[in-house]
Amino acid sequence: PRSTDTFDFSRYHNLNEISSFQDMLVAENPSLVSKLVIGQSYQGRPLNVLKFSTGGTNRPAIWIDTGIHSREWVTQASGTWFAKKIVTDFGKDPALTTILNKMDIFLEIVTNPDGFYYTHSNNRMWRKTRKPSGSGCYGVDPNRNWDAGFGGPGASSNPCSETYRGPRAHSESEVKSIVDFVRSHGNIKAFISIHAYSQMLMYPYGYTRTAVKDQAELHALAQRAISDLSTLYGTRYRYGSIINTIYQASGGTIDWTYNQGIKYSYTFELRDTGRYGFILPSNQIIPTAKETWLALMTIMNHTLNNPY
Amino acid sequence: KETFEGHQVLRIVPKDEVQLALIKDLEDMSELDFWTDVTDVAYPVDIRVPFDSLMVLKAHLMSQDIDYTIMIDDLQVMLDEEQQEMESAARLGQ
């Protein structure tokens, strides 16, 4: 495609195509979108983050990431759609415009580029990061690598496991780069990490049964977000804390972000038709992204209206 | 390129706490790939099962009176379709 207007959002795209899309989006919207490179993957690929900003310095911000588990293709595809949605709706949708006039949005579409490349080239079912050869099991589950109950139950010390936590917290450059970015920014107010599938919206914690101090507010907001999501196609989500909704998992992304003081920390599991799992047909991308966007807007609006 | 001929994805819905525990025990079998995890009674667990493990696993589930459905009959067939669709879309784009 020569522009993001002709980019086919209803198809899956490889890493190069998504990178080109990001560059086009920046070139087309220089006063709103810029591209940050927050680090490098293990194999040296840039960790690109789109910044949507109308100006200001170190404004309060919202972080959204997709694709930390590489085989969850509908998430990278949805992230691409979100990026276009933001530039399309800015100036037209009053709610988004108000958000962007006061806050920045950071969007990392391909959070695990080595893994994503590997799903396109070698193993469509690959989930983890990539590491040098030496054993049959190359990589770490980046959603078990955060310094939040690291090494506890719900993560594996076996490198061959799909939930291998890595040798130490933040050992994965894909994780450490976000950690460094979040810390250096210091003003991120909402952090939303998007996975697929099984239709859930969750808040911390995953590593402990201790309720977060903001549980009542996070629970009510999750309920509103999934209610708004369901208005489009009637898609039903479960919601609650990670440990109560899905399983005990230590070293998870949003447990760390919440412990850093980011109150509105959420993680999604996107659409599940019950027939395809990770091989969700591409005609499901846009419906999935559209309904998810409604929930994202609910969370972003709430973040804007409830400063802390 | 790794292929997945004959791999099936089974969807298991545990009926009670006993079945839940039995399914959870399967997580120790490294050849199984849990697409969705064991959470609670009545919530589905999806497991990708390599062809070589299918017979044994299905027999085990039957012996424990655990019902399952086949969500994906042959994963590689679906991956081939996905690949063809991507290539077709790329050609159209060009």
C-alpha cells in the first residue's frame, strides 16, 4: 500500500509490512504521531512504539501493547487497526480528542518482534521470545519475566516450558526496554497489555491472592468496559483479577506496572469464536478490534476523568 | 519450517472439581500445548495435541469420563489455509 488508507486491516501482515505501516502513519501525521525506538529485541530488531501526542512535555500517558505472545496474531492486527483509528478519530470523536488534548498514548504493536518473525518464518505456534541455540527450547515467556512475584507459582523454571520465566526478572530485552521506558517516563497512568484469546478483561494481581487496594474501582471499571464492548456484537467477556479469573501467574506484566503505581493496569484476552483459537480467520480482525476499541475508550476516558 | 500435520486442538470443559484437578495434572505433560489454561469448572480448556499423543490422551480422558470436543481436526490444514489467504492478499495488494 502507498498509504495507510489503502492498508488492508482485514488481513494478517508480517513484521515488515507492519513496520512499513507504522512509518507511513508517522509520515502522514507528523504533528500527531511519532515513532520511538525503546530498545532492541534479542535478535536486534527495533522495539518500535508509536507515540500519539498533541504536544506538551511529559504529559500523563496511556500505554497499550499488543503481541507480547507472538502467536496471538489478532492482537498485532488489532494494534495496527487501533493506530489508524486514533489518527482517524482525532479531531472528530470528541472523547478521543479530549483525551489526546490532555494525555499521550503510547502503542507498541509488535512487542515481541523476534517471536512474531518466527511465527511467520518457522513456527506459527511460537509464543515466547527467542534466544540463541543450545537447547531445543529457545526463549522465555515475556509475560512471566517481570519483577512481580518473579519465580513464584504459575511460571516455570524449565526452559522447555511455554511459561518459562527466564533466568532472572527483566532478563528479556523486550521486557527490560518497557521497564526502562515506564520508569523514565514516570507519568504513565494507564497500562493495557493485550493478549488473545478467551475473552477476558483482568486487573492485578496474578501472583498473589491479595487484593489490590483499588480493587473496587478496577472491578467496576472492568465491568463497564466489557459492557461497552458487548454493545457492538454481543461478545461476552469475563472479568476480575488475574488470579481469580484465569490462574495464578507470577512475573506478569500488569502486576509489575500496578506495583509501579500505575493504577489503571489491565490485560485483555481478545475474541474467541470457539473454533479457531490462535488461527482466528482474518475476517475476524476488524470486528475484534472494533469491539475492543470500545472497551479501551472506556478505560482511557476513566483514566482521563480520574486523575491521581 | 515446523509443521503440525495431524495435531488436534481438543476443547475440554471440566464438569466438576475432580475433573478440573485431573485436567490440571495434564499440564505436566510437556508435549501438550495448553492454548487456554485450566481455570474453573465449566470453563473450556483448549489443548493442542501432537498426532503421536492423541490416542493416549483420548483414551485417558475417556477412562476418566472427561468429555471433549475436537475444536481443530488438523491444525496444519488451517495453517495452510491461513498461508494461502495471506499470499493471495499479498498478490492482490501488488
